[in-house]
Amino acid sequence: MMFIILSFWYIFVFQYIHGLAARGVHYFHRPGPILQDTGFFLLPELGQERAYVSETVFTFVFLSFFLWTFHPFILKSKKIYTVLIWCRVLAFLVVSGNLYLRIYAVSQ
């Protein structure tokens, strides 16, 4: 139990630091040319008139995952702990946020 409490504390501290650093980077940001990559060529922007497509796909994927994490309460066939799944998800989000921040800061 102590590990879970410490891991949540660790996540919140890094999210706070990430928030401060992101605000600092956005404060010093100078607009420049848009960086192009393969994603821009393979998947063009949907635009404002089709923004609902992106929101619908995200909502479906997120709700499906959220409901899937509670399936051990319904199906008792496997030992999967919901708390561990969510700890891993939060840890992944923290690492992803930190990498995003570092890459964004370096590309300025």
C-alpha cells in the first residue's frame, strides 16, 4: 500500500514540475515555421468541420480501456489488478509528458 501512495506522490510531483516547465517553455516560445514530418503527409489535418471524428475516436478508445480495466470484477478468470493497471498508465503518462517537454524545449 505504501508503494502505491509513494508512486502517486511521485507522479503528482513530476506533473507539477512538468506544468511549471511547460508554462516556462510556452512563455519563451517564438513562433517559427511549422515542422513537417511523415505524419503530416500520411494523415492530413481534418479541419474544424470534421473535428468530431477525432473526438469520437478518442472517446471510444478511452471509454473502452476504462471499462476494460474493471473487467476483473466481472470475470474472475484472470488475476489482473486494476490498481496496478492504472499505476502503470499514470507512470506512462508522466514519462510521456516529460519526454514531450524535453523534446519541445530542445527544438526551440
